Amino acid sequence: MKQQEYLITFEGISVAEANRYANELRNALLDATPDIEVRQKRSDDRTQDFGATLVLILGAPAVVVVAKALGDWLKLRNSAKITIKKDGQVVAENLTSNDALKLAELLHPQQ
């Protein structure tokens, strides 16, 4: 089964807060399903932060679970805004808790 890779970034916040959000969201996603890979990545290799960007790798069966976990996290962090990219192209920009229902459709791999 082909796996898809997404980059998740956090918009309009400090690097320190983005690091915290990335760690929280990473843990929430890993708690939701063991069928994914999530790691934090630094935006700039010259910085000493833990990583304000998440790299998410998942297959089609995990999409619904991941979308629900993302939506639940966004509801807890109702002021958070995320951008999701795939293959360098923006899939979704400035997603908030109001967009939680659209996440499964946005993450579903195109055939």
C-alpha cells in the first residue's frame, strides 16, 4: 500500500509555541493509531529547537483516524492554525477547528 507524506506547519505563532504545538499534536496522532509515522523536523537546521514542523507519513487506512485526531487537537487549540503540504504543494492552509470535518477529504490520497 502506498504511503503519503505530509508536512504540517503552524501559522502565526512563535517558534517556541510552534515547537510545543508540534510535540502535542505528534503525541495525539501517535496515541490515535500505531499505523502512522510522525516526527518533528526543524524548519531551519541552524536553530536548536526540537522542530516546529511535523512530518506525517500514513497509508489510506489511517486517514480517517488521523483526520479525527487532527480535528480533536484543533478543537482543544481553537486558536491554532495549521497548513498541510504534500509534495511541496499546499493541500490546506490556515485550518482551524472549524475545518475539522474536511480533514479526511483533504488527507485522502488521490488515486
